[in-house]
Amino acid sequence: MRTRQKSRVFTLLAASALLAGGSLTVGATNAAAADWTFSKSAVSDNGSFSITSYYNGTYAGAMVWNADPGCCGIPGDAFQVVDVLSDGRGMEAKMISPVTGHVATTRGHAATYTSPWNTGDLTEGTAVYIQLCAVVGTYADCSLAYSGRA
């Protein structure tokens, strides 16, 4: 039980560090960087992971999947997005599989904004695939659908 609780605290700390990284940039120059790039974290022991988005090398936002409940009221089988770049676009994550219709979005909110947790009970160990997009109107720049587990 203590190991599981330590894992949850580690997941929370890793997600917090990721969300606080608003000023991080990747090493590519603006000329060499694609407009939107996405990066997936390693999947933790409990199945949690995150996807980070960059616009021209500047940290723009992220999606965090939390497989198990954590401290401070963080639910399990839940994901949320954060938008930190005031560029007129929002961040939106969709659960691609299993098909649940779950979406976490910052649409309609000025940066910096973190969406509420989007949650639903999944069978333990279920593979989940989530895609993160930078959205404006009907246009979206999206990551691959990355996987973790419930």
C-alpha cells in the first residue's frame, strides 16, 4: 500500500512539474521547428502519462492522464488539459479508445487555464489512447493517439 501511495505522489509531482514548465523550450531553432510538436512522457507503473505540446519550440500546454486516484482530490481514470500560451488556440484532449466520448478542453477560456478532470470508471488495466490537439474554431493540430492504461 505504501508503494502504491508513493507512486501516486510521484505521479502528482511529475504532473505538477510538467504543468509548471510553461517557460520551457525545446532545443530547435524557430526556423528548424515545425509549428506544433508533441511529446509523450514515459508511462508510470500505474499507467499514468502525459502529452506536452509546443508551438514553434515554446511550451504551449499539456494533457495529464491519471490512472489511479491521488492525493488532494485527484481522481483516477481521469485526464485534464492545460493551456499556457496566449495564442488564440486552446488545448483539447480526446479519449480515442476505449470510445467513451470523453473530452477535456480549454475552449472558451483565456490562457493560462486548466480544465476540470474528465473522469469515468474503467476496468483496471484497460489500455487507453488519448490524443492532444491545439484547437481554434474547427481547425486542430493534433498529436498521435498515445497510450497508457487504467
